[in-house]
Amino acid sequence: MTSGADRTELRRRYEERLQLRVPAELAALSELSLFAGIPEKARDKVLEKVRKYMHFAAYRRGDVVLREGDYGDSAYYVVKGSAEVLLGKPAAADRRAAPRVRGGAHAASAKGGAKPGASGMIGRGHVPGTVILSAHPAAEIAPGGRAVLEAGEVFGEISALSRYPISATVRAASDLRLLQIRLPGLRMLQAASKDFKKFLDTRYRERTLGRHLRGVSLFEDVSPAVIDAVREKAELVAFQPGQVIVEEGAPADAFFLVRGGYVKVSAAAGTSELAITYLRTGDFAGEAALILDEPWPFTLQALEHVELVKITREEFRRVLAAHPPVEEKLWAATLARLKQRGAALQSPVSSEYMRMAMDTGLIHGESVLLIDLATCTRCDECVRGCADAHAGEARFVREGQRYRNWLVPTACYQCTDPVCMVDCPTGAITRAIGTLEVQIDPSTCIGCSNCAKRCPWGNIVMVEQEETRPDGKPIEVATKCDLCFGRAEGPACVQMCPHGSAVRISFKDMERVVSTLK
Amino acid sequence: MSLAEVLRPKVPRNLHATVAASFVALALFLFVSWRWAWSPKRGLGLAFGIAAALVYVLEMLYPARRSRARPLGTALRYLQAHVYLGAFAFVCVVIHSGLRFPGGTLGWLLLLLSLWTTASGLFGVWLQKWIPAAMAGGLQVEALYERIPELVEGLVAEADSLAAEGSDALDRFYRQEVRDRLGSLSPSWGYLFDVRAGREAALDPFRRMRAYVPQEDKERLEDLASLYTDKLELDAQLRLQGVLRRWLWIHVPPAGLLMGLVVVHVFAWVWY
């Protein structure tokens, strides 16, 4: 455990870092080559609008800017100085291939990556190895090696836009001045400037898209030449929350691959709309309609800000012509999709749960605690068990949203893309690659509450400690459910419920959700 | 919830095993008592007595499930073992006494306490099945027991400001007929039988008042009725959660007394 003095030192450094972040002044921004593509007449107006999402930040040599495994919400433009990119050992990537599941509390999904047969209605993809450093993709750096980013380079934008975990650590190689552009600013700049969008898209296309395509089972055996051709032709498109991407019945003219965000898939059933499934990063849609030459059998709608890779019908057909095995996979996927659509139409319950999961945000959860109120005796043994497992401090509250007989307590969902991990100044909040548990190290948490403010579900709580700061105020530490990490028996809340009312489920596994909640 | 649903065992095989073991024990007793004279002090009669005493000791270890539920793995298994072994122990006690009424005061006390402890335990099982299902099915509001008074205060504060924004008629109605009842918890025992007991009658004044408030206050009146409904649900939560917590008072102290008397009984048998 870190002493109070160490924590105070960490806090002092954080406050110093905040002071080194200065608002971006218009005059300084206008001079940057990054924005040269914005038409001169509109430049000041655009930058004025986006300015609130931008800061200049100074780093001393050796300071860490981005940490491997964290999540980012900003792109960084190197204004002055240089940064080094350090790639960790490959062991971490290996762990990702076989997620660790403890205590039997979480049913490991039998579904593989993007195997058509297992994918059902919509292909489920996976992203093998993640790349965020568009300036120097991890693939170009030897494991354990380093690369240097000089003035004029941009990094971090792919993690911010696609919500991939950061794949390499970036450290200041000299005294460094960066322009930090937060995600809303990035999106506004993309919308305001074709050149800026093209700049980011080109980098994504050159550095990451090929890898992204390879992550989709349909393309995994396709030759590099075809991948290159698709990469060149693919269009990168973005949609706002609620925006309809394609409408059921419209002519199918493209294949879509999700680059970031969540997409709802629904179909009309009489006068109502039936939620069939959802898509997230690495998932795809559209191939069935293309090979069957039929209109879209469902509607795709952005649940949040969504980034997609769009491959036109012609390009898609070229891939099919060049690689007949792809078509075989497509037929298998199509069959599975049609079965899933039929099942959704016949099982309104499944559709209802799907809609509930989308509406409440539970689709983000990898391990959501649910309590069956029809059998729960409100004895609070779950809370006591949690407290016993965490030195007397329970990590959840038996209060929260209710859906039918089920209570969703205020307990961390262990999100697929944990936004709480963005912007932790000391790296206290972590998730080991390939594991479910997002953990907060109390010895390095300085109580800035960035994570608590970011959690959309209010599942992170700031708890006062006995230690005090030099000014006499008590130190606060962020706490959250960590699935009783390290406890051989798994989460205590589930184990200690005497009535079997507490369960943990992943909303990725709708079959289990339906069988549990029915 | 139907009676059949309430009586449905969570783990049917445990019930089947307990019933089977009880039948085997009874058959054994009938056979042995038919061939030989039955005595609680020797042979199989003594064995059943020892078995019952040992099971009672195990029963008293129920709180030891915390914090890791070892060696049974989960608290659910602990509770299942507690319930079914407890029921089987009572069967052993009855067989130990040779299906006869005991002779002395201690014997009577032991039998009655065994009966009481087992019956109160099974009553608890029924409550724990009945009440949660009734609450989940009939109540929309879910609240932590300890927070109910605070939540009611919140409702009163909200209702106060709502009524103050309305017309004099609405405010007067609220002050005279609603506020006191809204602010005081009245957890009726009737909730045990019907979680919505008395709701229609309690909301009747709101329906009557609807004809007398100006048009612009009708929505406020609806909101007040909604707050009052929440309060009625909190009353029900308080009563039902209270019962779920307090039934242990009729189970645990007698069980403790039973264990004390079992020790005296064993001591008396060894000594004399």
C-alpha cells in the first residue's frame, strides 16, 4: 500500500499536470498545420467552436502521455518536441486470445470470433491486436521496441474514435508540447473539414483498416492484394445517435463493418418494431442482402455516435469473384442470420430483452449483477459478502433500475469499452487484457474522481479514507465492483446469496439473458 | 402467486432425498420396534438421538457460512442443508422417543422445542417464498428497508412543494387530508395477505377531489396521488421486509434454548 506521502506526491504531480494544461487560444491554433485544410474563411469560426475541446499540454521528458491497455478519448498532435512509443511484451496480446474466467460466475461464450455459423443474424467480429498509434502502428514496432513521434504527428485518434484499448505506451522523449483534442472536438472537426476527415481517414485506412478487415471472419483468408483493394475503396462513414443508417426494404447497396459505437438492428413486425440484435466494433452487416440481391431485411440505427466502414456492392462483388471461399462463408452466415431473424420474430421476449438492454445501456455490460426480486428476501447477505471480501467496504448498493422482477443494482457492469478508464491521471484504473475485471488500485488512486464522473451509470463511488491530505481534508479513493478479483470462489455477492437470487450475466449472450430472465 | 408455486422446492432433489431418508428411518424404526423393545437409551433408539443431536449442532453452524461458504461452496447450499437437515432431525427426534409422548418435563420441553423450532423454520421458508414473490408481483416501488423513513420524508418534501404551487383548494385538501398520512408510516399487517390492501380506499379522497380542483390543478392532483401511492407501497415494503427480518425472533432464540436443553439431556444421560 502506498503511504500517504506517496499519494500526496501523486496528487501534487496531477495538479501540476493540470496547471500545465492551458486552453487553446485561437491565434495559436490557427498557426498549426493540422488545421490548414480548413478553408481559411471558415477556419476561425470552426476553431472557435471546437476550442473548448482542445488544450495545450506540456510534458517533461519521461512523462507518460498514454498507457498501454488504457482507453483514450483524445487525439494528440505533437506541437513541439518528440514522444516515444513503447510496445509491451507480446504476452499481453496472447492473454487476449483466451479470456480468463474465474469462479464459474461468468459463462464463457462458446462463440468464437466472427465465425459465420456462430454469428447468427449479424457477424460477430473480433479485432486481433489493437492499434491506436496511427503514426506508428504497433505492427511496425518490434515487441519491446520503440519508435519516435516528431512534431506534426498525430496519435491516439483511433483509440478515441473506435474505443480500442491503447496498444502501446507513449512517453515524452524530450520536453513535449501537445495539442490534446477530445472526442467531441475530433468529431466536430471531422464534420467541419473534409480535409481533416480525410487526414484522419487516410491514417486509419493506411494503418488500421487492413487489420480491422482481417479481424472479420469473412476476410480472414483473403489475399493481401484483395484486402489492399478493399482498403483503398472502402468509405469511412459516421452517424449521429439515433440516425438511421439503412432502412428495412431499401435497396441493399453496401456492406458495413462497425469501426466504433453500437448499432441497433431491428425489423418491422406488424405495426411494431422488433429489436433483433445489435452490432459493435468488429461486427458487420449487409452481405446477406448483397448476395441474395434483395432489399435490406432490417433497419440499422445508430445507438450512439457510430463509425462504419462502408464497402460498396461492386467492390464487395469483386471480392467474391476473386475469392469464392468467401461466398461459402457468406451463405453460412446468411442462413444463420435468417434463422436468427425468424427466431426474433417468433420470440418477442428475446426482442424485448434486447430492446431493454439497448435502452438501459446494459448491452455494454460484460458481467452485470442482477437480483431476482421474486426470490430475494432483502437479507443483504450479498452486500455483506461483498463487504467481507473488500475489507468491510461494500462495492455495490442494492438499489438501481428495475426491469420486471429483476433489479439491476448499482454495481459496475464491467463494460466492454470502459469509459471510466479514460483519463485516469495515475493509471490506477486498469483491466488486464483478456480479463473482465476493471480494477482500481487504491494505492495509486488520488481521488480526482475523473472515473466516477465518466461512468454513465454512476457505478463508481468516491469513498473517504482515514488518511488526510496536507490541507486536512480526507483523501477520497474511487471504489467499484471488481468482481472480487483474486477471490477463488468468484464474486461474493453471487456466492453468498442464500436464495440463488443474485446472478451475473453478460448481455452479449442473449440466449443466457433470455433463459435467466424468463 | 399460487400455493403450488410457493410450495415448489428450489432444489427438488433435496426434498426427495429428505423424504426418502425419513421413510427409511421410519421403516427401520417400525421393523426394529416390531422385533425388539424400543428404547431411546440404547441401540437404534440411542443412535437416532445421537444423530438428531449432531444434526442440531450442524444446524447451529449456519452462521459459519460467512464469509466463504466453505465447505459447501455457496450460501444457497448452506441454506438448503439447514432446512432439509433440520426437518430430518425432527424426524429423528420423534423416532428417538419411540413415537411416544415423553415422560418427564425435560423430555416434553425437548419435544416441544424441537417441534417449535422446526415449524418456525418451515414457516420462515414459506414467508421467504411468499413475501418476495408478492412484493415483486404487486409493488412497483423497491426500497432498502433502512432508507424507507428517509424516502417518505423525500415524498413529503416533494408533495409540499407541489401543493404549494397549486390553488388554495388543492393546498387545503393536501394539508387537511393528505399530509399527515403521507408523512407517517403505517405498515398495516394486511399487507401480509394483500400487498395492495386498502389502496383503493386510501386513494378515494383524490378521486373525489378531482371534481373540485381547477383544471390546471388536475395534473398536480394526479402527481400527489402518485406520491401517495408510492408512500403506500413504502408502507407495504416496511411491513413485509420487517416480517422477513423479524421472523427469526421466533426461530433463533427457541433454537438456542433447544441446544441448551440438548446439552442438559446429553449430560443427564451420560451422568445417570
